[in-house]
Amino acid sequence: MVTADNEVKKPKGALSWAMWDWASQSFPTVITSFVFSVYITSQAFAPDGMSEGEFEQYTGSLLGLSGTIAGIIIALIAPIVGRRSDAMGRKKLWLFVNTYLFAIMIGLMFFVVPDNDFFIFGLVLLALGGIFFEFASVNYNAMLSWVAHPSSRGKISQFGWGLGYMGGILLLVIALFIIQFGGAELLGIPDEQALPIRVVMLISMVWVLIFSIPLLINVPETPPAREMDKVSVIQSYLDLFKKIAGLARRDRNLLVFLVGSAVYRDGLNGVFAYGAVLGSLAFGLSLTEVILFGIAANLVAGAGAFGAALVEDRFGSKRVMLFSIMMVMVGGFAVFVFADWGTPAFFIFGLVLSTFVGPAQAAGRTMLSRLSKEDEQGEMFGLYATTGRSISFLAPAAWTVFVGSFGAIYGILGLMVVLGAGFLVMLLVKDVRYIPEN
């Protein structure tokens, strides 16, 4: 990390920065993956007279549609988020604005009672929460260069991702205790109108608010990277197009990375967004079984990320990323091929897949941090989100098409197609590894 006068600045607050991964994990784990998404697609929300088979395609398709719409909205707005946070030096401010907004969306999910009249309301909250979570992540990821020296960014990035999975495990254990193992009765929560599940939403909101405090207190606000005149939204988009055109001329490697990572990240997001739904719809897993799988999945995912933290800075982000994507694809195809085995196939190969999702995601975050200039971290991570979300319809659309055309089990194949495309593009990217000076 280098200041304006070219003196090396000692990074500060790496552990507190990583705690946001722990805090924010309630959204991808409890909300989009293992509890709320399974709850909102349960038979309790089915319209009157709709058969179970029809409901599978109905909920699977609408869930994919809500994800597609959220992705389009993010793609339209994200271009100005990173650029302004760089220039104005307010990454932490906007990180917390959006953190509190997606926490509020989680809290509002308490009011989604098990009735078809609340189905769309639940999907809207899920989409809005995803939008605010993505905007928060733009600024959070851009702060990696502010809290970690170039030689340790891979370790810090993977550690944060692993810490997030550990937080997810604890949250899922709490959820399982309340929903299935007497916690609701102990706390005096009536077992009606899915109140135990809905109370978990409130706990998840409080989790975000409490565990994001270390970053708020201990990590300094990032300073402005450069002077920037106040411009209109339209001008911000024009500047975006100029930036992309400039990358095509002078840094094609970074541009290829942005495109390739957008595709593979969308596939990975789809795996976690629809994995538990797949288990529920195609393998008949109960909510309790889905949560148990989620605990195991977060455990192996955390182990994968912590393991990658030991090797990424040594072997390079690209190698870790490509190997991880390949293993996710192996697990995904195995879930489909051995689907006749039933629940054991989902658990065995789903856990193989889960082990490598975190390393692939964290390696991408590290790689962009190293490919980008120090004073353009926010802008590049804004582009990272923008390019990702500009094609974030791919995974939901592939899921929707395969599920709607062939059935729930085929949804995993749609996600693997997206991952494979991203893998092929990433083969073209040249890695940048930090080599310390003697």
C-alpha cells in the first residue's frame, strides 16, 4: 500500500475487515441458500389447486426471475458506486449504508407468513436484499488493498471468506436449534405460522448489525484517491464506457479478467443460490435436512478457504481459481449423474462442490486487487460488480430454462454450463503474483 508521497503505509484493521465477512454471511447462507429461499419455495406458498410438480416449476422459475431482475438493477446502478467511493474516499460510509439496508430487508422477512399472498412480497425482499448486499460488497472488496499488504492479500482475502463460512455454520446451528430441536419452545416462540423460521430472520438481522461493528470502529475510512468533479448519472455512465474502452486499448488482460470472472462468479452464485432449492425440490430434503447440509457445506467451504489461504500467495490466484472452478464442476455434474442415489448423492457430491466455492471466489477478489492500480480499487471493484451483474441473468436464466423445460434436477446442468464458459475465458488471463523486493 502506497501513499501519495510514495511511502509504504502499514495496513491496519485486517481482522476487523474480515469480520464483515462473518457478519454479512447471514445473507448468502441463511437467506439465499439454506433457510429463507427454501421456506419461500415450500408448498405452504403454493396457490390453491396447484399440484406439487407444477409448484416445483412455478417456484423455481419465479425465484430465477427475481434473481434476474435484481441482477439487471445492480448492473444499471453499480457503475457509479465504485468510482465515486474512490474519488470521494467514502468506501466505509457506503459499505455501512448498504449493510444496514440489506439487514433491514432480512428483518422484514419476519413478516412473510406462509401463504401465497406473501409469496411475491418475499421474493421482492430477497431481490432488494441481494441488491444492497452487492453494493456493500463492492466497497468491502475494494478495501482489501487498504487493510492488506500486496504480499498477504491472498491470505487475508481467503481468511475473510473462511471466517464468513464459520459464521454461517454458527448461524445455521442456531437456526436448526430454534426450528427443529426445541429452541423455539425454550424461547416461548409458538409453533404456528412458521414463527420459528421467521424469528431466525430477526436473529440474522441482529447478527449483521452486531458483527459489522469491528470494521466500523477499527478500520479507518479510505481517503479520496483523486479529485473528481461532481457529475451527473449520465456522465458517470459515459465515463464507464470510456474506462472500458481504455482497458480494451491498454489493459486487455484486465478486461478479459472482468468478463471471465463475471461469468464464473455468476455460476458460483447460482450454485449457492439454488443448491438448497435443488435439494428441496429434486431430492425431497426437508428444511431440517437442508440446514444440516448447509452446516456441513459451510464447514468444508471454510476449510477450503483456510487451506487456500496457505497456498494462494505462493502459487498464484489464477491456479487456485481454475482448480477450484474445475472441482466445483466435477461435484455439480456428479450430483446430476448419480441423482438416482438420492439424498446420499446430494450430500456427498454437494459437499465436494462446496469445498471449492470459497477459494474460487476469494481468489478472484485477490486477483483483481493485484491487477488494479491502488487508486482505482473502488472503481475496478465497481466494474467487477457491474460486469458480474450485467450478465447475472445467465445463471438464473439457465436455471429457469433447464428447470422449466426438463425438471428440477436439470437445473444443476444449467449452472454447470455457465461455470464452464467462465472457466474457458479465465484460461486466457495472465496472472499477476506479488514478488517481494530483496
